[in-house]
Amino acid sequence: MTQTKQTLKQENPNAGLSAIVTRFFKSEKLGLLLALLLIILVFQALTGGKYLSQANLINIMIAMAVVGLVTIGESFLLITGKVDLSPGSVAAFSGVLAAILLNQGLSMYLVIPIVMLLGMGIGALNAFLVNKLKLEAFIATLATMSIFRGMAYIICGGKAVFLNDKSFLTFGAGRLFGIPIPVIIFVIIFAFFMVVLSRTRFGRNVYMIGGNAVASRLTGINSNKLLLKLFMMTSALAALGGCIMSARMSSGQPMSSEGLEFDAVTAAVLGGVAMGGGIGSLGGALIGLFIMQGFNNGLMMLNVPSFWQTVSRGLLLIAALSFDFLRNRRSKLK
Amino acid sequence: MEDIPTGKGGLIDFKALNRQAQEIIDEFKLPFKSTARARDLSVAYQQMIEIMKAYRRKPKIIAFDEPTASLSDAEIETLFGIIHSLKQKGIIILYVSHRMKEIFQITDEVVVLKDGKFVEHLRTAETDEHAIIRRMVGRDLGDIFNNLSRNDKKGDVVLEVRHLIADNVKDVSFTLRAGEVLGFAGLVGAGRTETMRAIFGADALKSGEVWLKGEAVRVQYPEDAIRLGLALCPEDRKDQGIVARQSVKNNISMAILPSLVRHGLIDKKAEAEVANKGKRDLNIRTPDIDKRLGELSGGNQQKTILARWLASRPAVLILDEPTKGIDVGSKSEIYQIICDLSKQQIGVIVISSELTEIMGVCDRILVMCEGRITGEISREDATEHTILTYAMADMLGGRQQ
């Protein structure tokens, strides 16, 4: 044991602080952090210092919480080479269902788990379509996206379901130590899944299947089981996001969360998660989330019309990806 | 055949396009029409199309990188005919191959590279196979086999297969002893890979029994096989073996990851130890274990896959074409590794289409043909002639065991 420790040290001579510094500069996240810094500096200047105020930072975090939850699931799926298009619909369906159940007098401590379990069921359906019927994830979840958007309208008859359950509204708008509860929920769940992806066997297998599914199977990794868990996890997180949405809007809105999945995929891809599979990290995805939401928020503060915000989000994505492409090409030439 | 493009201002003139394409096809004396779809043609003809595409641009040099890897013998002849006619037209041909026979068939001069360095520039007519191999390894292949330090202590039967039937496998039975190196020879498509995949749980096993260390086992998935002490290095290293974008370390720890988990998390120290041990034991040439496996040479990738399976301490290790597409230097290392493993009383199965390799490394050779075992030969009695006779048993009038 001691002998191996010594050899390890020998093979890694610049351990310690200098290694951390070099690793940081070689890290793929450096470019992302610089981009984020640039965005912060520009908006800070343009808004005359209001951008980095505590109130606005909390605004950014609140906006990030729901899309952030879905980004966790999408990042895992993208790394395995799959994608889920249904979270927006699942969130809307879950949000409306939660509102209906709460209005029946059920406690939120019962409603949220029920809705999340149902979400897992929808995830299991997605996984069934992909694993057993061998549909492309893109197509399978395109279908369930449509199905559950429709279901969201059907269960409420197309009208928003208004809420007055006090404790549930606190769940959306309340604060703990000055931090909004949705943000706390997001941070805890995000930290948990960061450890799962980077430190557990489950997380490692996500990378392995994304890198080479055939080799993974021949090494005893069961990709069907893993995909089942990932789709269930993504839909459950979307369902939780839907509950938070309803709580924040004091109503279950069937048309809400439209395009939530695209925002989540955008954030993940901005953060360096490759669509081809096998590459990316939740740390990167978090920076991607900050870039996306920070950018949106900045434009909002500058009173840029929301239609132009949508346009600029597309431009941001193109800019980020071309930057990444150029950087990769340069490092390949080396 | 519209893969040969010619734009004609705005619209495509399909008539002219087809005519021009047909002219080139005729020039190469190939037997298909310009209107045929490329995907309906054989791999060889698809490759010819690539060559014609290159030829259309009137190049001075055409480079071929292992062009015969997926071609049959007849198709190779066609390809060589084309290369010959390109030569006649004054085009310079650069031809990269690890197949000695081809080098002597079609080249005029040979450049030998080793470990990324220039070794020697030779005239083909003035040299021979042994001379080239000696420059590639520093030694003769024959010497390599003669100098292998083999295991002479065989143990009990570790694997027994009885009447195995699977896709392309019709009734295969054999036994493997601990510490034995058992070769599987045969032509491509004889059912060797399919036999091993069925044993390993990668493909469905239709009927038959697998006995491991004296017990009948049921292997449904690869994870069952791994748990029972089987390991399989697949034939297609790139598509089925390596995870190119992951580090050497992660590739080595892959099969034993469950045993490296402490309190739900991967024990990084233990994982690095396993990977460094693999790197040392198998002499994997990489600056560190965090390097992406895809950046290493084929030989080092194969050694990494071997390290992956050795870490799982298998009772039986199945190697499917372990030296395919690997430089001669790494080849000789892998031969010695195989012998070392047999000394550790691992039962090793080697599938190989290279007869010299199978005769040089294995203690005993089974020959398969059409999904059946048609012959068994010990190393002492093995000749290319006897192996090929068994391998072509079906064509030679059903000469059975």
C-alpha cells in the first residue's frame, strides 16, 4: 500500500497547488467562466451596477431553479447520447395535477410525492419506448411531449386551476435565511447529482455508455436499466419543477413551461455537454445555466423586448458553440 | 452512382453526369453501371468508387491506408489491378499496410517506420519479409515464438462447453484446462466469434451447456459471465472494446468498478492503484493513466483492454483476434503476455486468423468450419496445411473429426 502511494507521487510530481492551477487553466471550463465573467461585466456596466445587487442575483437564481432541475436530467441523458423532449409537458401536467389535488384538500406533503411518482411513471414510459420498442429517444419523447401537454389541458378543461393552499404558496415564494425555498431545493438536488455523476459507479456508467454502448455492454454495464433510471429521474425532476412553477404562479397553468426542455438542453450544451454523448459535467452545465439565465436577466433589466430575448438566446448558443469548436480545433492541431 | 458529382450551373445535368461517371468506370474496367446505388455494391466496389472520386481530381499522389482490411481475397485482386493501372498512368502510390504479403505484391520501395520514427528505406526487390520484420521489431517473428517462455503446468479442466448451439454455431463441444492456451482457427465466418459471444452471454445461446470449474452455469448477460470469472476481449477493438474518449484509468477499472465502490462512491485511490498496476504489468506506453485512451496506439489500446480484464482476475480469458491491426512490436509483447497469463493458471482462448500466430502461441488448436469443430491439433503437429484442410472441410468433402 505504502509502496503504491510512493509510485503515485512519483508519477505525479507537480501535485498540490500548482497542479490545481495548471488543471484550472487547461480545464474546458475556463472559456466558459471567461464568457460568464464577460457577461457579468458588460451588464454590470450597462445597468449602472444594479446587475450584481443581491436582489437581482436572487432573481437570477429563482429563474434558474426550475430549468436547472431539468438541466440535471438532460445533462445525464445527453452524456449517454440520449435526450428527453417531454419535461416541459411533464412539468405543466404535474403542476396542474398538483393544483387539482391540493384543491381537493390533500396536503402538499402528500401531493408533491404523488406527482413526482407519477413523473417517474412517465419516465418509465419514455424508457419503455426507447429500450423495448427501440424508438429514437428524440422521437419517443416528442410523442410523450405531445401526449402530456394534451393531458395537462384535459385534466383542467383548458382553464388555469387557481390555488390558495397557504403552505404550498410558501413552498414557491417563501424564504429561508433570505434565500428563496425553490433555490434551496435546487442547490441541494444539484449538489447531490453532481456527486452522483462524478463520483459514483452510476455516474461513471453514464459516461461509459455515452462513450461506447457496445463496449459497455460487453463489460457488464446494463444500459437499459441505466436509461430507465435516467428517464425516471428526469421526469421526476420535471414534475418537481412543475410543482414549483404552480406554487410560484399560485395556479396550475396548462400552457406553462413550454420549451422548458430546450432551455435545459441549451444550458447543458452551453456548459460543454456534447450532444454526441460521453462528454460533459454538471459543473459545466451549472456555468451554462448561469450564462443563459444571466444573459436573459441582463436583457430584461435593459428592457429588451422578450421576443428579442428569445432571438439573442439562439445567437448566444451559436456563439458559445463556435467558440468551443475553434478552441477544440486549436488544441487538436497541437 | 451519383456519388461522383459534377455541378452544371444551377441544375445538375444527370445525363452528362452519368456519362462522365460511366467513362471513369469503364476506364477502370469495373462491371457496374453508373446508375447503381453505392450502398448496393460490395465493400470492394465502394472502395473503388472512393478511388475513382480521388482519381477524377487528377491527383499526382494517392495514399492508401490499410485498404484491404475489409476485403476478401478476390476483391483484393481487383483492388491491386486498379492500383497497378493507376501506377501505369504515372500516379505515385503511397500504400500503408501491416500485411507483408501485400507489400511484396505491389510495392517497388518500402519505408519502415517504428514508434513514429523512420527506420529504413528499402527497395522491395532487394529485401524479404524477414528483413523487414527484423527492422520493425528488431527480431524475427520465428525467433519471437521460439523465445516465448511458455507454461508447462496445466491444471484441471476449467471450462467445458457441451453441444453449444447459437446463431451460426451448430453443435460445438470442447474443454479448456487451467493454464492452457487454446487456439481457435478457421476461415472468417466459421462461427468462432459467435461461439465465444454465446458463451459470454453477449448473444443468445439456443441450447447447450457451459460448465465452469466443474459446475454448470447459466450465462444470460455479459455481467453474469464476468461475475463467474469469464472475460472476453472482442475482435473489433475500436467499436466493441475501448471507450476512446475516456481515460486509460477509467477503461482499465471498467469491469471491476463494483468492487472499487466504498460507501457508495468510487474509491479514487484504489482505482488509480489498479490502473497503475495494469500500466506497469502490461507495459502500456502512456505518460499517465489520465490520458484519453483514443490517443494511444492500437497496440497500447489493446494492452489497456487486456489490463481491464486482468484486473477482474478471470478464470478464463477469451481473446478474439488479439493482434489485429497492431504493430509487430506490440504483437510480440502480447504473445508473451498470453503465455504469462497461462502461467498464472488462467485458461486462455485465442481466436486468430493468422496461422503463424495461432501455431506459435497456442498449446492446442481447434479448427472450426461452418459452425462446427472439424479438427483438433497439438502445437507439435500443427502445420498450415493441416489447419487449412480442417478449416475448409466443407469444400474438401466433409472430412470430419
